[in-house]
Amino acid sequence: AFRHQWSNTGGREGKVSSSAVESGQDKQTLPRGKWANKMEFLLSVAGEIIGLGNVWRFPYLCYKNGGGAFLIPYFVFLFFCGIPVFFLETALGQYTSEGGVTAWRKICPMFEGVGFASQVIVIYLNIYYIVILAWAIFYLINSFKSPLPWSTCGNWWNSGKPLTVCLNTSRQTGPSSTTNRVLRVSDDMSMGGFNWDLSLCLLFAWVICYFCIWKGIKTTGKVVYFTATFPYLMLLILFLRGVTLPGAREGLMYYLYIDLSKLADPQVWNDAGTQVFFSYAVCQGVLTALGSYNKYNNNCYRDCFALCCLNSATSIFAGFAVFSVLGFMAQDLDIPIGEIMAAGPGLAFVAYPRALSLIPGSSFWAVLFFLMVLFLGLDSQVCPTICSRHLSHVHTERVWRVQKRAEHGLLNV
């Protein structure tokens, strides 16, 4: 636009600009890729924002912060912070057709640091989520064994006590199998041996992520058709099975119990705000990158509102699937649900697998559960934010080289 403006003046600057345009036609920027259809965008964003934070962290926070009373601060933060920022970031990417860094540069060069800061957050989250993927792969492989390894005490990593005794003592089967078998935590401050099993799972997780974003949105847009919809099917199956178990009603009542006195605790409001920002992936540049592949006239307001409703509805629905099974576990082992929830939000790899081991056909249900965990984490991991950061601000003559470097760099990692 500036070149045309100067060329219209007829001065020396116009001549220079015209010659620059003529000599640099081959350096024009390549058109940015677009989603093949709206469904690819919706599923990609849904896969990014709907993850373990919905399936386990939200139900745990409800239990911790007054049950149904937690929904009050949650929806306050959602409508006044979550949805507006969610729409802002998506619209910013769609309007500028740029990634998380260069979109801010277009708005105001001084704000480019905001984009770089968001990339730092994404790097930390990628390291965090890839480890969870490795855990999910490890548990998924072991779920094909019968009986489930974490359902017995006669293993080298736990005591030789019966399951009921283990669950009612300080050395419970679930935590010991997680810390001693999966993580192989040493008893002292020594480094311990190399965990080959988990390392191979971590390598396999990186390989999966590489091929999911190998060709950018061309592959990511197709992968999400399965990875973003399959967890809903698994969650529905687990919910239907859970509500038919004895003790499910007590578990659901524990989930929905309302304690309004908790609203006076500032920590409850802090947890609600943290959950909204974490679950909606705001301030990470992810939504800006995904929105940049939309058509300019796409109705992103309608899309964002629908995705926000879907995200919160999934969180609430996941609580029914989780607490119905935990209620069955509490009744079967004659222990309070509060004792089961004592380990915190990390119980996705402790309490819930242990509860599934008590259901007939436990291996089948464990496979379904960890497949769901794997796909939830995978969608949150393969977002093209980092690639968009590197590819959206380079010159055309370097695009091919940068693309190859990005692929080789990801493969090396």
C-alpha cells in the first residue's frame, strides 16, 4: 500500500518504488494456507481447548471448591474474561492472516514482544503435554494386559498385599504403581537408573506429533476429524457405563453438592480464573495462529461463542463421567470419596485407572480411557503455533529453506 502511495506522487520516490516492484515480483509473499472448510477450523480449535483440563482438572476443582458453587465464579470469569479474550485472539489472527508474533507486529510493532512472550508459554506447555502423552502411551500399552498391572499388589514395585488392604494403607496400589513403576522415583536424592520404557514412549509421542503437523494444516486439518471427535465417543461410553454402576448416585451427589460458604474464599475465585484461562488456551498465541487460516469474512464471532459453549459443556459433562465411576469405587472399597480425591488433579493416572480395574472387563475400559487421554493430549500438543511463528514473518525466497529447517528441527527434537 505504501509503495502504490509513493508511486502515485510521480516523484523520485515513485520511480524507485516502481523499479523495486518490477525487480522484486518474484519476492512477493506466498499466499497463506486456508482451512479446507469451516469444520476443520472448528475441530482444530475444539481439539486445542478441550483436553485434560476439562476431563479431570475441572471436576477436581468442583470437588475442592464447593461443588456446584464453583460454577458461580467460573461463569463470572468465563463471560467477563474468557469469551472476550478468546474472541479477540481468534479475530486478530483472522483479520491479519498472521501468526501469534507477526499479528501483533502488524497491529503495533511495539507489541511484538507480546507475541514472543506467548511463544515462551507455548514452549513450556509443549514440554508439559508431551510428557503426559508419554504417560498415556505407557498406560495404554499396559492396559492390554489382564489383569491390569496396577490392580494387584504382587509386583516388584509394590507390596504383596491384597488390593483392598493396599488401598486402605499409606502404600496404595495406584500411587505406588505410578511413582515406582512408571516414573521409577528413587527413594533418595540419587539420579537412579535410566527409564527406558518411558523414554521410548516419549520418543513415540514426538514421532506422532511430527507426522500430525508434517504438512501444516493440510495434515492437521484431517487428523482432527478423528482426534477431536473420538474422545467425545469415549466419554459418552464411560458415562453410560458409570451411571449404571452401584454407588454412582452417591458419587454424582458429591460432585453436585453446593457449599456456598466457599465463595468467601479467595482461592476459589483464583482457581476459577486459572481454570478458564488454562482451559480456553488464551494468551498463548494458539488461537491467533489457528484463526489466521480462516477466510477474511468468516463469522468468527459465532464460531467462538459456539466453541466456548462446547468447551464448558464438556467440562461439566466430564464431571458426571468421572464421579459416577469414583462413587462406585468408594462403595466397592468402603472408603470415602474424599480419600480418593486426596491426590489432586493428577488422579487421572491414579484413582480413575484403579477404579476401572474394579469393573468387569477392566482391560477394555482402561484401553478406552487411555485412548481418550491420548487423543485429548495430542490435540493440545500439535497446534501449529511454533511453526506459524517461524514461517509467518520470513521473506518468500527463504520460505522453502525455512520449511525444511522446521521439519528437520522438529524431527531432531
